[in-house]
Amino acid sequence: MKITDLLSKDAIKLNGIANSKQDAINKLVDLMAKNGNLTDKEKYTQVVLKREEEGSTGIGEGIAIPHGKTDAVSKPGLSAMVINDGVEFDSLDGQPAKLLFLIAAPNTKDNVHLDVLSRLSTLLMDTEFRKSLMEAKTPEEFLRYIDIAENAKLSQTKKNDEYEILAITSCPTGIAHTYMAAEALEKMGEQLGHKVKVETHGSSGVKNKFTKEEIKNAKAVIIAADTKIDLSRFDGKKLIKAKVADGINRPQELIERVLSSDAKIYHSSNKSQNSDSDEKEGFGTKIYKHLMNGVTHMLPFVVGGGILIAIAFLLDDYSINPSNFGMNTPVAAFFKTVGGAAFNVMLYILAGYIAMSIADRPGLAVGFVGGILAVQGTTFASLTDSSVVLVSSGFLGALIAGFVGGYIVILLKKICSYLPDSIEGIKTILLYPVFGILLIGAFMLLINPYVGAINTAINNYLSSMGTANKVVLGAILGGMMAIDLGGPINKAAYTFGTGMLASGQYEIMAAVMAGGMVPPLAIAFLATAFPKKISKKDKQAAYVNYIMGLSFISEGAIPFASADPLRTLPAFVVGSAVTGALSMIFNCTLMAPHGGIFVVATIGHPLLYLLAIAVGTVVSTMIMAKLKKNLPEYDKK
């Protein structure tokens, strides 16, 4: 519905006069009633005035758009009045209102008044358009100016529906980086005059998914992701790949790069060109992406299973049978059984999705089976001698199974590429799974004795560590969580902590999460305790970091670290290291790899854990307060 469909010439008053805001509204309501839009003029007037009490609709620049939604309105409508001398309207800029529109909306489910308000506000931002309305000689001319401006806007909007750039953002946990990169790319695109649509691959799944038409019309594609993304739908498009952190920190560079002549055309069916973009990433980057794809898919099993197991311990009675703690009562046994089912498959998932990241879907089954064999610790010797004790290869074995399984399938694909095209259909359903599972099975049975021994040695060392060594380990892991705030070093520490959950090393995960909570909390506390160290425009974002920090979302501190890395990052690292060390000293444990204070029930020694986080936060804050100067904007009176 267009604006001109709601506004008739009889509802327009040019060269109007009003003595006050109340008088102006009354005259606009009279025009609305004259046009037959109201069933109860008095009731509608009261609704409009009540809306004004909540905050003036005088939006500045001489414009006011009072409005009301009520069952006293029979049909949606507009009235307008031009007051050349202006009328006091409590406008945001303190200036009198000269161009007034009144919106009436019936009390229905749709929000026609908000749609019209949005469109009117957008059109009235144009100075020339406002001037033409003020100078209109007749209501017909007034309507014509609106019609011309609205048609031009609708035409532009229709044209702009074709996104120039499509982007995908994704990070391993899919909680913060994914959405921060999306926002940064969209905002930068708007600043540069390029319409950007971002599809996010986050923890809740794919959001804002591209349509076939959008892909067809787009000029270029940006992939800012640290996980494996299916690119087949972008065949024939200019495409670049980057880390998700680049989407946050260098959105302008990515947009300019993808639109330049240097950006390569992606061809999903052309192996040489398909791999060209991958080769630029480097071997280390590809390994990191494959690992993070496995971790991303493993996390829900670890989080869900770990929390349910922790609840089982909370609900159980230790005195019944200490050796069977967690299974002594029916309720506890239920939670322990269900949680254990999820927890026990986490390494299978890790291996399967690492392999899938490397070799696409054919790799999933191969990696999954390799992960099972790694956890079981099966060897060739155990097949012929039942007295052989199986030793699980654990997290390390699952990692090896995932990577080797993926590259086994890649090798099989190359070998099978020489086979006739007539058997193409049976490759993925028969050849890859049969020979892939066979080869990974033989490989894992061969290496399990050695990897199992290494895994056992690591676990024994971690279990027997003295307090001093634990403190050092906690400090290192805590500091790593703060160095790059969601980057490779942060993820390395987090992955190590998550992997150790499978071996029952819950102190390590506790130190990791505590260290990751400090940076955002320190920023929020700095804004509270030392307000002159944070700019006025960043204050609100700083306070939001209380929530992000308590939720274990380290990325909330990224904008502040990017703006002043030399003063913030050292403070973050020291504070997080202190927290990690204290967590170890207090023997705090954590069975869930995410959730912050919201999983406090799964934390061993929770009060001491919160104390460790608080101390680290204060340390970081005091260092930043010492390094940062008060901002000049607070000296102005």
C-alpha cells in the first residue's frame, strides 16, 4: 500500500495555522475524520496524545509524524498539514514543526502505521523533497510530489533487491564471530555503496539462506569462515576465501578484493581451479579448518552429555555406594545413562566430521569408524589373543583417524577417477565406503598400541602433576584464551580442554573457560570503574560485555582489542593467566565446555571458581587503567 493510497486531497491542509501542539493534533484529527477514517474522533485523539506522552513524534528538521493505532479507526489513513510559521512540537532538535503528517491505523494484527511511518521517515530525509512539499500550491501538487518520490524509492528498492555481493560467515562454535563478521560486512557494504547479503552458519544452523535467484544475480561471493563450507552452488561466481576474523577486522579489504579483477572465478567441477583458492590458504590453515569442523560438530554432544552427567552427580546419594556414584538412584541413573550416551560418541563425531571436511560426504563413514576403533583401542593382537588388554587411543587417536580417514578417501577418489564413467554411480555408495573403512580399520588396528600408549602417558602425566606444574599449565591455557580472542591460539587451547574431557581431566576445561571469560568482563568493569577510559559512544557496548563475559563469549572484547591492541591484549593475557592459574590452585573442575556461569551446577568448587574469574578480571582492569589515558572528550565542558 502506497502513501498516496492513504492520503486524499481532502485530508491535506496547506498554509495551516496552529497555536500549540495540541491544536495542531486536533486539526490533523479533524482532517482525518473529514476523510471518513474514524469511528470515534475523541478516542482516537486520546490515543495519539498518549503516544506523544511516551515521547515526541517531532523527529526534527521541521517534521512531525504523530500516529495512533486503535479500534476507533475504521480504515488506515493519513492527513497532512503545512504550517509555514511552525508550531512548538517538543521536537528532538528543539525546532518548531512545519510539515506534519498524522497516521491512523485500525487495531489489527498488521502494523500498517509502522510501515507507513518507516516509508515516510525515509522519504522525508531528502531535503529537496521536504522543500517541494512546503512550497506546494495545491493539495493535488502536494500529492504529486509524494507520488513521484515514492515511485522513485520503490523503483530503487526493487533494483536493490539484487544483492551485489553474497557472503557466508562461520566459526567453529558459531556463537559470536559468525554474527560479528556478518554485521561488519553488511555495514561496510552499505558504507561503500554495495548491497551485501550474509548467510550465517552458526550454532543454531543456517540463517538468511540465499535463494537461487540471489545467487544468480550476485556479482561475487565472500567466504569468511573457519569451517568447511559447501561451495558447489557458487559455480561460475567470483569468489574469495578468508578467515572469519578477517570479516570482522578487514571487511573493506574483502569487499574491494572480491570486486577487483584479481578475484578468481570459482568452478566446482574444475578441480584445478577449485583447488586454486584452497592452495592460497596454506597447509596449516586447511588443517585448522578441518579440525574446527570436527570440533564444531562434536561440541553439542560434549555440552549436552557433560551437563546431564553433572546433573546425575548432583541428584545422586554418594553414601549409598561410593563406587557407583552417579548411578545409585533411578533419577541419577537416567541422567547418567543419557548423558553418557552423548558423551561417549563425541570422539566418533570428531573423527567423522574431520574426515568429511577433507573428503566431503564419502569421508564421514570412514572417519567415524576410525574414531570408534581409536576409542575402543582394538589391535591386531587383540583379535587373536583375548588376554590382550585394550588401551584406548582417546582424543589423539580420534584426531589421527579423522585426518587419515579423510585423506584415504581423497586417495580413493584419485584412483577411481581412472575407472569408466559408467560406474560413477557406485563410487560413493560402494567403492569409497567399502575400501575406505577397510583401509582405516587396518591402519587404526596397526597404530592403536602406540597411540594408546602415548595417550595413556599423557593422561598419567596430567593426573600426577604437582600443584606447581598445574598452576603453570592453567596459566598458559588461560593466557592462550586471551591472546587472539577466538583465533587459532584461542581455539587450540579450547580444543585441548575439550579433548581432555574425554579423559576425565576436568580441571583443564575449567581453567580454559575461566580464562576465556576474563577479557569481556575486564572491558565491562573498566567502563564501570574507570569510565573515562572508554569513549562515550562505546560505553553501551562495553556494558554488554558483562553478559558476554559471564556467558563465556570472549569475542565481545574484540572491538576494544582491535582499537587499542597494545594496551588491551597484554592486560587480557595477564588477567586470564592469573585466572587459569587460580582455577588450578583451587582444584576447580568443569564437565561442560561452554555456558559460563549458566553451567555453574557442573563446576567443582563454584565459589572459588567465581573468585578466580573475579581476581583475573580485576587484574586485567587495573593494568588497562594504568596503560590507558583518560579520553579528551571527558575534559570538554
